[in-house]
Amino acid sequence: MLQLLDILLTLVHIVIIGFNLLGWIWKRTRKLHLFCVAITAGCWLILGIWYGIGYCPVTDYQWRIKEQLGEQNLPGSFIKYMADKITGRDINSDLIDAATGLGFLLAVIMAVYFNFISPRLEKRRNQKA
């Protein structure tokens, strides 16, 4: 049962990360993307006040499961864990954190642009036409 839960949480992580990075692309998902990015930022920054900046409750829960399955010395982030697992190397956590932060910043910029700036620009263009 724990192994199944671990797999499920890995899939949840991948979906959240993928949606945070790419959800702005499709017009139908832009509001949901904005919400998802806001929740992620809230966890990282607001919950991060108490648990450490970058805190993710999904990672916290998954690491508890992995520890019960016998895994030890888990890194601070799921992305670092997966990068190491996929490459078979110990990738510098500062590099992973920087890439994660940059990707997330770009996702936030796209969310703000497509939810607030682009609709206003489109409205102005339609009023001039």
C-alpha cells in the first residue's frame, strides 16, 4: 500500500510541476494555472515561514512515506530527488533550486501576463477597432 501511495504522490508531483510550468499555454486553463501557481507560492513562502522557504506539503508527506519504505538521506526537494534519480548523479542542490526558482518565476510572469495584462491589451485593441 505504501509503494502505491508513493507512486501516486510522484504522479501528483509531476502533474503539479508540469501544470505550474505549462498551464498558462492553454486559454481554458489559465485561471486554474494562476490559482495553482498562487497555491504553490503560498506553500513555498507563507508556510515556508514556519517550515522553511520552499516548503511543499506534498513532498513532506511523500518523504514520510519514503522513510517508512526505508529510503534515507532524502533531499530537500522532489525536483532534486528526481533529477538525481533520472541522471544517476548527485546534482548540486543550489543548481536545482536556481533552475526551479527560474522556471517558477517564468510561470508566474506568464500567469500574470495572460490573466491580467493580455486581456486589458486585447480590450484596448477591440475598443480602437
